[in-house]
Amino acid sequence: GIGVDIVENSRISKSLKNKIFIKRIFSNSEILTAEKVKNKKNYYSKRFAAKEAFAKSIGIGFRNNLNFKDISVINDKLGKPSFTITKKIKTIIKEQFKTSSFNFFLSISDEKKYSVAYVILQKK
């Protein structure tokens, strides 16, 4: 499956003023990492787009009990983004694609006004 999403950064910036929005959409690890980031608006915008693209890549969107907080974006030491794959996500993918062997590929980028994410889900 593939998924892509684009977000207007100013829309996320307005939502960040609402602490409930942050806690409803982002994982605890994403929130902790954001505290160390200078440009929080773009940080959160890229992750929001990544979560939307992820949900599109599995073909169900935010249904079947999948929530934004279930999807957590992490970066390796070199900054390469990826997802934390939880038991819940494994279960959803197994139901949707009849496989428990898969990879996700994530690319995120931002400019002044927009953030974009592209996700590929591949069976192994």
C-alpha cells in the first residue's frame, strides 16, 4: 500500500495552542522529542502528515479502532524517519493484508508553508 499527505503548517500551528489536540494526536515519545526541537510547528506538521499517510497506506484510514496516537514517528541516529510498530498495528495489518511480515518506508519533508509525507507498506 501507499499513502501520501500534505499539511498546511499554519493549520497545525493553530491547533498546537490546544494541549488536548497534542495529547490526542501525538505519542508520549513524540511529545518528549518535540520539547528538544526548535521549530515545533514543522516538527508536529510532518508527523501529522506521516500519520495520515500511514493510515492511507494500510487502506482503512482511521477506522477499525486505529487512532492517531497508535502511530508514532521516530528517527534513527542519522535522522531517518520510521514508525514504531505496535502490536495493534501488526494486528490491523495482519487482518487487512493477511501477512505478519512487512516493512514501512517513510519520507517526510517540509517547507515554510507545507509539510508532506509519503509512506510505502511492503510485504516481505
